[in-house]
Amino acid sequence: MDWEELLRETKVLLEKESRLVSLPARGKAVFVGDTHGDLDATQRVIHRFLKKPYLLVFLGDYVDRGEFSRENLHRLLQAKREHPEEIFLLAGNHEGYRVKEFYPASFWESISVEEQKALGELFSRFPLAASSQNGILALHGALPDMKSLEDVNRIELGDAHWERMVWGDFAESNVDRMEDWGGRPQFGRAYFEGLMERYQKKVLIRSHQPHAPPVMYDKRCITIFTSFAYVPNRTVAVADLDREIRNADDIVLEKI
């Protein structure tokens, strides 16, 4: 299948998904951190986990930094087209270049304005979060401050909630909200715990922030990366969807 046809067909599939993916209460979910043009990482994850009883939840940032952004994106879209109920592609900040430019952006700067527009329209349909019935919430960056988690479905690209979800960082601090650093809003323990209680979630699984501790806030915030662009060991998080989840001890972090 050629590139343009793949984009069109994937766009049709994504139009059927909401911004908040509801995971079933069965099987296992594999949460995949930033892949950033690391085609080998994506291939390893798909080869190892694209089978029953697994679902794959990619947490965004598929392009830039790595050498094979186009190939990585093509493989992910192909897998989504072939297995629409088993693979979910969440949006990261590197999918939001058309909304908020950043640097470095090697992939985006290498393509035409027409292709930027086409990909921007496709990425605008990517979900922003995935939620499980046993207490897991997964997204790219930080939590949005909304009345309920279902309000994620009403987020507009570029608004304050979108900004927090794809650009937000967490820090080991009791302060609720800190100053933005380089355009990245930063939040502390009080912010995290308050929203996790409001949303009735036990564990947050995220990526985006390469220098964050892998586990924070009494083992309730897990940060993973699945690309050699940032870390020497590529990691995914595997969780049972039909068992009680209390903290990171109930989730398996595996190297690929």
C-alpha cells in the first residue's frame, strides 16, 4: 500500500475512536514509550506482543530524533490499519508540530508543506489518553485539570488541556504547579495526587520526560521510554487488565 492510501485509510479508522480510549477489562496491555524514529524498537514490540492476550498502547512521539521516522510511522500506521482493535496510537508533542512548533524537528523540516498538512490532519485524530477499568491511566505528558476524565473528549488541539497532556512534566516536589521550563509546563505531587483522586485512577503510565525518575509519587507515576534516542535500555510496561492495580509493583517493566 502506498503512503497516501495508508494515510487515508488510517484517518478513516481514527475518526471512529474517541480522544479517550477505554481499554477492556480482560487480557494484558503493553504500554510503549516514545519510539522517536526507532524502527527497530517498534518492530520488536510488534513482533513480541501483537498477539493474544495483548493490546498495544503507544504513548506518542513517533517521529524526529531517530533516523527512521518515516519508516517508523509507516510501520505503526500499517499495524493500526491491520489490527485496529489491538493497537492504539496516542498523540505526543511531536505529533503536534502543526499546532505548536518546536526544535529540533528533523522529520517535520524534511517534508513538504503539503505533507506537513496531511500528517497534521491525521495526527489531530490520534487519541490523547487510554483508561482501564482497574485504575490505569496512560498518556504522553502530564494530567489535564478537568472536571472528569471524560472531558478529554472535548479537548481542542492547542488548548491548555492539550498543552498539559502532550507537553507537561512532573517533578519530585510538593508544589502544585511550577514555572514552565522551555515551554513545558511542570507539576508536582499535589497536582498529581489531586487529579488522580478526582479521576479515580491508581497509576499513571507516561513517557515524554527523559530525565524524570522512572517511578515517582509512591510508585503511582511510571515514566517509560522505548527508543535509543534517549536511553540505553528500551522499556515497555505490561499490565494485566483484569487484576487489581495499586502501584508500579503490580506492573511489569520489560526491556525489549
